[in-house]
Amino acid sequence: MKRPADWLARRTTCFDASGIRKVFDLGATLANPINLSIGQPDFDVPEPVRRAAIDAIENKKNTYALTQGIPALREKLQAQIDRAYGHADREVFVTSGTSGALMLAMLVAVDPGDEVIVFDPYFVMYDALAGVAGATVVYVDSYPDFRVDPDRVARAVTPRTKAILFNSPANPTGAVAAEEDVRGLAELAARRGILLVSDEIYRAFCYDGPFVSPARFNADTLVVDGFSKSAGMPGWRVGFAHGPSAVIREMTKLQQYSFVCAPHPFQWAAATAMDVDTTAHTDAYRRKRDRLVAGLGDLYELVAPGGAFYAFPKAPWGTGTDFVTEAIRRHQLLIIPGEAFSRRDTHFRVSYAAPDDVIDRGIRALREMAHG
């Protein structure tokens, strides 16, 4: 007789529970942890955005929304995108978070046996979603400086390459790709007929120069984005995707049969968030970045992050997992081992989306840990 475990599809073996989630769960059991593990802003949703959500709820905007998103938000996004790119064929729709957009993208674009290129280190979801779609993941190494090198990508391309997953500013490294590399990658994808998926959820957090999207150089780039980071509303699950209409319409169709729609009242809030100036938050995280780099740069091999709110230092001894385990044991310091994001277990991720006093406690603990 078959047992429940025998009913599980093979795709469930493509990935394990996220290493990030395991650390989150551990943090909930500790009395006074130094929590530098969480990949979400430490600022609250701006007051006008909160008020817009409350007003939407009180005005009974609690029904299903249109699958493609409420017109008030979708039309505002479309106008912004048209101003930025001016592409004749670039359509937008609202998704259930950026993660939902990534899943839809993989399911509509990738068939079993296709190859998907992922840069190592990578956000934990990238290779998992490609695997769920039946793809073979081809990893392009970006160590030691986490540069996106178009020449390395070109060498990884085969006749089976269907998509490239690109993220800048990047999680877990905080790396921001140089404009010439973004252009090179975009032009390579266009030349070889490969779908380039650009995850731009951290676009508001660029510290040393303006954000550059590959969609500037390749009109067929599929962009996924959202409000979780810039508006401090990760729990509200409002994202969006824009790209060629043939792709967007199939993603919208699949959303109808899966997520149905993004949460209705929070779409109204997102429309308000588009008018909120986030410069102060970007400036605050630039200072936090500088604080962390100044505190660790003399003792750790650390590439200064140019964006997002992560740093990815190399463990000074042992494996990344060994180092993180000891940091939790000695200091209740919650950081994430690099193996959660990479085929290597040499680094660890620090999130500086935390109050300055918590960052300072983390710096003190890591300085003490540096010598074993």
C-alpha cells in the first residue's frame, strides 16, 4: 500500500526547506538574538500607504481583483514604464509578489529539458523554480568579485538555453552590475534569442550610482519588480511584471489559474506608494552599508555591496556553515550560511536591514569571531 510520501511528485525533490527559513525559525526561539538574517526592510510601511490600505478595506475593496491588476495601479505602472523605456511592445500586470512573478515566468517560458542560466551566488528561489519547471540549471560562477561577466555567460550558452535569471542589485551579495556588463548581457540574450528575466526588486537601493536595467538595451527583457522592499510591505504581496505582451498575457492567464490576483486592498495601497519618496530610506541604508563595511573590512574578505541591504563576507575559518553555527552558539548572532545561496560553502550573508544598535552588536560579535 502506498503511503503519503509515495504520492509526492518528483519536483518536490528539487529543493529543500530554505536555509533562510531555518534560521528565521531558530531566531524565534532565542531570547535576545542579534538578528542580521532577515531580508526585509526594518522601516514600516509609510503612513499614507497604510492609510490607503485601511481606506480600501473600509470601502469594501475586499473582493477578487481583476487578474491583471486593478486599473488604478496597472495604468499608473504602465505610464511609468512607457516613460522609462518607450517600447512599442511592453505590457505590465500585477502579480502576487515578485516571487509569484518569478514562478509564473518559469512556468510559461521553460519546458522540461530546457536550460536556465543562474549566477552563483543566487537568490534561493532561482534554481528551485527552474527545477520545478523541469529545467536543467546551468550555474555561472561570479566569485570572487560577484561580477556578472557576459563572456562567462556566452561560454555557458548551449542550443538548449531558454532563459537567464539576472538580479541587480543582488541578493545575497549586494553586488550591482556595471552598466557595460548589463548591456553586454542584454545584447547577448537578444543575439542568441534567450529570454532574459531581470529581478529588479532592489532597484530603489543603489548607493553608488543610478540603477541600470537590461531592458534599456534589450526590449524583450522580462522585468519582475514589486513593492516589498521599497515600500516596506513584504507581507502585502504586491508585485508586477512587464515585458513583451506575448509573455505577459500567458503569465496573466496562468495567474488566473493559480494565485488568481494580488491582494485587492493592497493594490490600492501600492498605487499610493508609487507617489511616496523613498530617498530617505535609500540614504539610511547607504549609511548602514558604510557602517558595516567600516566595521568588518579590516578583518574579513568583503566585497563592498553597491546596493540592496546585504553583504556576503568570506568566512575567515571553517566552512560558511561551521562559522554561522558557531556565531549562533556563541553570540546568538543570526546570519545565513552561504551554502543557502551557492554551490560553495565559503561565505555567509549579513543583512543590514536592522537598527544601527543591532548592526553594531553584530559587528562586535563578528570581530570577536574573526580569529576563531
